[in-house]
Amino acid sequence: MNRPFSSIKLIAVGFFLCSFSNLHGSVSVADSDNKSINEVPVYGYKIVNSYPHDPEAFTQGLVYEDGFIYEGTGLHGRSSLRKVELETGRILQNHNLPDQYFGEGLTIHGDKITQLTWRSNVGFVYDKGNFTLIEKFNYPTEGWGITHDDKNVIMSDGSDTLYFLDPITHKETNRVKVRYEGRPVTRLNELEYIHGEIFANIWFTDIIARISPKTGKVMGWIDLRGLSDDFGPRRSNQVLNGIAYDDKGDRLFVTGKLWPKIYEIKLERVD
């Protein structure tokens, strides 16, 4: 465990007071089975391993599959899609996006990779094997994070909404509002679907929300504060952003923008 963490109230002070400071009046609990602060589990972490990561990669999307990391990076003129050797950090395959696009999240669905862009309202679908562009598609919102379940592609746009899209037509099939204690949870960034839950980075924090895709309720919190302490003080843009899961090996990986490491961690409940 990185350090003691006794209650989600620490998160509430650091995140929720900031996030909801502009709300007017009180916000009531949405329904009777909404969990109270002390009933929502909080998880800390234990570092199992660490791997080298390109410190120039402005990480926007992270996926693990068949022994490799697939990564989407951002910034105009620096956005890319990469296949990376986990153990060495070596870039095995690279596709650079045109300079006008700011790359965002990505997900692998079958033999295809889907990558979002930030404010261009354009997504790209590539062949997973050779990164050849198969098609472009449009969406009306900003593009932030993306993952998928068995049927749908799921994307975020920085708001409190998760959008469910048909992976073939890219048409919206459903949406859910993410709530904690009846309050909207915004800044949902990079996403990963793990065992029936959506893990979502909360942008500009070291916190991950565990979200029910059916109801949008936050089912738990992961506190990753202190994770990056071993590589020194972080710059303001070196924020946590990147979640990948090895389903076969039951391994969870996290990283951040411009971080020199990818961490394999084990979650440990602390409340």
C-alpha cells in the first residue's frame, strides 16, 4: 500500500468540493439505493512492477492486448497511434495523425482500433495489424476516452455523460449520466471496461472512478496519489491518464501524460 487512506471523504474534500463549487443550492440523492460516502469502497494500490514509457508520449488512450501496449497520444503535431513492447517500452509500430488532429482515447474491438480526436468531431478506425485507416466517422461532442463492452463502444466527452455507440455504424444506442451521491461526476477521461465496470480517470486528479455502465452510479474509487513519486516532482501537464487491463493475466496497468513509467498495480481495499 502506498500510504494510509481511511475514508473517501479525503477524495470528497479534494475533488468534489472543487467540482461542485459552482452548483447552486443543494443536490438531493437520486434514489434510495444510492450508497452513502462510507458505503462506497475505496481502493489504494500496491506496485507490482514498472515498465519504461516514452516520457514524450502525451498519453490519451491505453490498451493491453496479447503482450503489447497500444497507445494513443495527443497534442497537435504530436498525436499518434502506437504499438509498444511492454517490457522495454520500444515502439514497434507507429502511425502519426495529421497535424490538425489532437489525438484522444482508443480502444480495440476485434481486429480494429478506434481512436478519437479532441475537438475535431472525427474518429478513426484502423486495421489492428497494420494501422491502415479503414474509415472515419463523426460524433457531435468532444472526444475524450473510449472503451467497449461486449456490444457497444463507450465514449466520454469530458462531461458527466457516457455514450454507447454501435461499433459498426457509430450511431448512439444509449447514454448514462454518471452520479455520485446524486451529484454529476464530470471530467471523465480515459476509460477501461473491466469485469462489468467502467474505470474512468478523473482528469487532473490521481483518482479513478469505478462506474456501473447500467446505472451510471460510481461503485468505488481508486486513490493513486503518490504513485509517481519515484520519478520526482510532476509538471502541471503530467497528469494521470491511462488505464489498461490484461484480462488473461488479471493485470492492471496505469500511466500518465509524459510519464517515464507504466505501472502494474494491484488494488487493495482500504476503507
